[in-house]
Amino acid sequence: MRGTSMNIRKRLTWTFILCGLAFIVLVGRLAWVQFVHGAELQEKALEARMQDIPVEAKRGSILDRNGRELVISISVDSIYAEPRQIENPRAAADKIAPILNMDADQLYQKLTKKSAFEWIERKVDNETSEKIKALNIAGIGFVDESKRHYLEPELAPHVLGFVGVDNQGLTGIEKSYDEELRGKPGRIVIEQDAAGRQVPEALHQYIPAVQGSDLVLTMDETIQYFVERELDKAVATYKPKYAMVIVMDPKTGGILAMGNRPTFDPNNWLSEPQTVWDKNPAIWYNYEPGSTFKIVTAAAGLEENVVNVNTGFYCPGFIKVSGTTIRCADVGGHGSESFAEVVQNSCNPGFIQLGLDLGAPRFYKYLDAFGFDLPTGINLPGEGNGIVIPEAQASKLNLAIMAMGQSICVTPIQLISALATIANDGVLVKPQLVKEIRSNGQTVFSMRPEKVRQGISVETARQLRGLLENVVSQGTGVNAALEGYRVGGKTGTAQVVAEGGRGYVDGKYVASFAGFAPVDDPKIVMLVVIVEPQGAYYGGVVAAPIFQAIARDTLRYMGVPETTAGGKPKSANVSGTPDAKITVPDVVAYPADKACQIIKSAGLRCVTRGEGGLVRQQTPASGAAVAPGVTVILELAPTASGNSGGTVTVPDLKGLTIKEAGAVLEELGLRLSAEGSGVAVRQSYKPGASVKKDVPVRVIFEPPVNSRETIAAPPKSQTSTN
């Protein structure tokens, strides 16, 4: 009995010991979990019950130098699913898929995933979003995101670039300044249980996104339009492989316009061939410039005092270098000529002789001075380097041929930068595209001209500008001459280099013209490059007229005073003041024919773009002071049948007659309820208000006193220069 009692006590003792040890292990484990891994496990638990939905930041706008919007971000819905919340995934997939033009089985697979969040479709239009919202399916949600919209898709798409589905910049300015434009994304945080169900009194936190900065470019929408217009004409006439135009302010380096062909629509870039949008030919294309490069040879010769304007040359029609005969464009030769005439005639033997007289060290010195050894540094992706034979490898024949613009490859942006150096009294400046960066309405960056170096002296630059003026007034560039402006420049006609750099392709040429105006104080420099034109191919025939058309409209638009051939001011009105200005009338919301009538009566030109009969935007804007004869571009609004969404924006009808107001409202799908007679003075809906179609707009008309049409007429002292 006593032995049994001892056994029981031993068993109880061991039981307590084992329980004590187990308790110690559990306490130790609890301490380990609580104090060593507590923070980590707490974070994992938080992640398990918190759903984090990213909220995309609104991308900053891109504006032209005058504040006109070129690129904006518009609000759109993105559709997502919370699979655990969807009761009948099969039915949901069958209802949603047809609206989104998706495969129902693939959508079903998304809706049955073991995840808390799945994107269904990003950035859908409002009509599609409303249809899916109407289904009222639990577990299907919507996030307000932004979609990039290019207001004038035909204007400089290679410069502006485009973005991807996540609003990341992929090309152009959008890529170069992606960090500034993108902003900071926000978040929506929602608390839920382990099964993905929302819990009572759950945490809902919204962390707002920070909008990106706005970019103000150096480009001018109106000048860019002039460039695009002439490029379209060139394509229609010559059907080139490429066509490029760059317009630049020589003093600041600001790019005023840059256009390319072929082109694309940045709003629908996925439908375009990659070869069209992945490179910007104006900064990438390498080509032998031909005679436009003779500007550099002339600058080197004048700066090194190897020649002056009166230095004599003799051109028999050819020149022999290292056993190779190089001919002049004038088969019979120019005979005896001064250096001024060598430049005017674009004489190959004359420039070859100058190149040989300079020698390789001095010639290469100016290749470096004008920046042909490096990219210009313009802040766009994909800039090319150009191709220059290393000085140590350059033979006498290489030097001779380079002096007339062959055996050296440049990019258009390099060549126009060199031309701008001459126009800017010998100062080479870096080409730039961004004038300002604005954040929350405050300017955080302002462009300043970036001087690279003094390439040539002021005296040489001005002397060379005078020689290049002779090229336009008397030589190969006569088709670039402008009435009322002194123009300088140089034509170029170069053969196309074969692939691999061996020889030239028969019958294929690059026609170009590089010029500036006015000669005494250049406001613009411009380069026109037409690659492989069909039919005519001489630079003076193909490219010079394009320069002329763009320069004429640009100088007038900029208000640069005209002069006679003798340099005296040319009268722009009966009072004889050369700088008379015309205030651009306000014709927004006018019928197109009436708007053009008002524009022309003010002494300006008028062109329309787009479809519809109502003006929605004008360039230059109303109130701008411009020179007589400037072209005003009127963007037309679509007709009522083209509007979608069931709402329209009420226009400003003030100053319109009953007939005009009725036509405007009818064009938009609205009805006029008129009271009184004369011109509109008040309206029931404020301009800019959104109303449903077919709504009557009550307008009060009174006899005209100072109608818009009256103030649009120019003063009698002004006359048009057309």
C-alpha cells in the first residue's frame, strides 16, 4: 500500500515537472513571438487585413511659350475587381465582357483568382464606365485615374512624345521630363477581414496624390502650325522619305518649332508603326549636309584670315585632288571670282581650295568650335552624334570633300545650332525646349540661355551674314527671298550615302536650306531638310520655298518690322509707322464664315482647321497685338451629331445677332429662346456651363451700341499688307 502511494507521488511529481517545463517553453515561445518577431508579425497581420489601392497622380500639363495648352490629363475611370466579394463570377464575367470587348472566359479567370485586387480594364471612356456601373455588381469597383490627351495631335508629336498605360513617359518631352510631370501617387487603404469582407467600423484612409508640375515650352503653337502646314505640302508634292523643319531663336537657343514627316497621332500611337514614332529625325537623322555645310568652311576661312571677301579664285569647272577630279555644279566653271562670289555661287572648287589652304588642324578646330564633335545636349531622348572622320585619319582628299559638305555626317539639330552661332554674333548656345517648370502655380525653373562657347568672332559672324544675304538675293537661294525682310542662307543638295557608308545611291538626294532673318538682327534661324524627294531635288527648288513660306508668316506673326531692300522701314499703314499693330478680334463661338469675315476685316488672314461650323479656339488669342497680314488659325467645333455623352458646353453669345446665335446653338444641339431684337446682351446659362442637348437657351437681344463686331473692325489709319 505504501509502495503504491510512493509511485503515485512520483508520477505526480514528474507530471508537474513536465507541465512546468511545457509552461516555460510556452512562455519562452510567447516572449520570442511577442518581443523578437512582434513587429514583423504585426505588419503581416496588417497587410492581411488592409487593402491598398494605388491612386495615380494627375500628370502635369504641357503648354506652349504663350501658355496655350498642348497636352492635358483628363479624368477617366479604371475598373477593378475584388474577387472575394463577387458572389457569382460566371454571371459577372458574362455581363461585363461584352461591354469591354473582352473574352468572357479570360475575365472569369481574373474574377476567380485568390487575390484581394485585380485590374479589369484601365482608363475606359465614360460611356463604357457608366454601362458597367449600371450593372451594380458587388466586388466591381472604379478608380478615378487620368488619361493623357494631346489637344493638337498633329503638332510636334515627336517632340511632345506620349505616355504608357501607367502614365509613364515613353518618348519625347514626356520621357525627358517624366519625373517632373508624373507627380506623386496617392493611396486608398481599406480594412477587411481574412476572407476579404469589410469589417464594421473599418479603417478607410485616403492619401491624396500630388499633381505633377506643368511644363511651359519654348515652342510656339502658331509657328509650329506654319511648319506642319508646309511639311504637309512638301509631302504631297515630293513624297520624300523624311522631311524635317526646325525653327530656333538664335539668341536664347529656344526651339520655336520642330516638325517631322512621317508623323503620327500620339493619342493613338499604338496603331502606328514603331519606325514612325520611336525616333525623332530632326535630332537623330545623320546625313551629309552638302553645300549648307560650306557655311562652316567659310567661317573658318574668314576667322583664320585665310580669305577675305575680295580674295580671288579661279574656277575652270573642276579641281583635282590626290588624282581625283571633283567637278563644280556649273559645268563650264565660274571663271575668275572673288570669295564673295564663291559663296554666292556655291562654287565647289573654291571651297575645296579654301579647305586645303586651311589645312586639317585649323579645319577641325572649327568643327569642334561649332559643336560637330558632340551631341548638342538638347533634352530629348535619342539624339544622334553625327559622324566625323578622326583628324588623324583624314586624308587630303577627305579634307577637300568635307570642305564642300561631303564625307561628314551631321544631324539637323547640330547644323541649325551652327547656323544659330553665326546669327548670334559667333556665340554657340545650347538648344533648349523648356522655358519654365511650374509647380502649384509657382515657377520653380526658368530657362536661361546656356552659352557653350564663342565659336567665331563677332566681326566674322556679321561679315559672313552679309555674304549669305548675297546667296539669297543674287545666288542659289533666291527662292527663299522675302519681300520686306533681309534674308541670309545657304542651299544644299547632297547625295544619299549607301548603307554601310560605301559610295552613294544613284538618283537619291537630300535637299536642304539653312537660313535666318532679318540679316542685321536675326530673330529666327531655320533649317529645312527634305530627304529623297521625288522629281525635283535641288535645295534651292525644293527646300528654299518652304523656308520662305514659314519665315514670312513667322516674322509677321512675331511682329518683326518690314524693311525695303535698302534697309529703310517699309510703311505698314497710311501714317507711315512701320511697327503698327492690329489687335486680334475675339471670334470664339462665332460661326466659321462670320469669324473669317471679322478676321479679314481687321486686316488679317484666316484659315480654319477641323470639322464643324463653330469656332472653339483661335490662334493667336484674342487681344494679341500682331502685325498686319498675320494668319489667324480658327479651330472648329464638331457638329452636334458628333458630340457624345448627352451634354454640351454653352458658348458666349454676347454680341451675336438672333440669326447668328440661333446658328451657333443649333450647331451644338441647343435651342434658342429669343427675346427682343438686335444683338445678344444676356443669356440664361453662363458661358462654359454644361447642359443637356436640346435645352432651350433664353437670350435677351437689344439694339447694338458697342457690339463685338464693331470693335473688331480695324482703325481707319491701318491698312492690310496682304
